[in-house]
Amino acid sequence: MSAKPAIAAMDETSEAAAIVEKFLHASMIPDPIAAARYIADDLKLTFTGGRKMAHPRESAAFNAKRYRWVKKKMERSDIVPGTHETVVYNLGTLYGEWPDGTPFEGNRYVDRFVVRGGKIVQMDVWNDSAERLLVRHGSEA
């Protein structure tokens, strides 16, 4: 049995993780134009709360309303290779400032990416921001 298919699969999964990290770094600037280099034309992006989006500029605009600024402390990426695509889960915490300038940190997030043909075709975003905002406004759920 040849090791070449296994090596090729490792290269594809490493490439998928690198694509995701480059996308996230560009998104944190925020530079939606640079981030768009890593997405497919038909990207399916589901943001927190089930919000459907199609381009990084939409998530950047949403974040501009929710935060004064926000960054990710990336803790790890879990990579799940598939036959024709690779799924990358990027996990960590958010830190930044709420619109009123109050700093925050330790806000958990999970981003799930599907990478196919060297492009991100799907992205799903979850984080604790909504729950933290409820607590800030005295409405713990």
C-alpha cells in the first residue's frame, strides 16, 4: 500500500486549515476584501442567531454594530478530512469592546468551515455574545 494518498490527504487538510486561518486573520482586521479571496462565489454563511449572509462584508457590518471592535484568540483548529471536502472547526474566545467601550474577553466561539477546491464554501458561526449582552442588560435567560 502506498503512502501517497495519505500524504495527499494530509496536504489537503493542512491547506484547508491554512485557508481558514488566513480568512480569519483578514476578517479580524477587518478586511472583507482580503477575506473574500478565500471564499467561493456561492458561500453559504450562517452567522449567530441563524442570520444568513453571503459575503464577509455582511458579517463585518454586523460585527460593527455589535462591537466597537472584536478579535479572536484562536485556541485550536480541529480538522475533519472528507472525500471531496475538509471541515475545519476553529475554536477559541473573543475579546474586544462593546459599543460603549466596555472591554470583554473570554467570550467562547466555534466557527465551522467547509473547504472544497481550495475555497471556503460554507461557514457557520456560534458564540456567547448574545448571552453576554443579556447579562449586561440585566436580562439573564
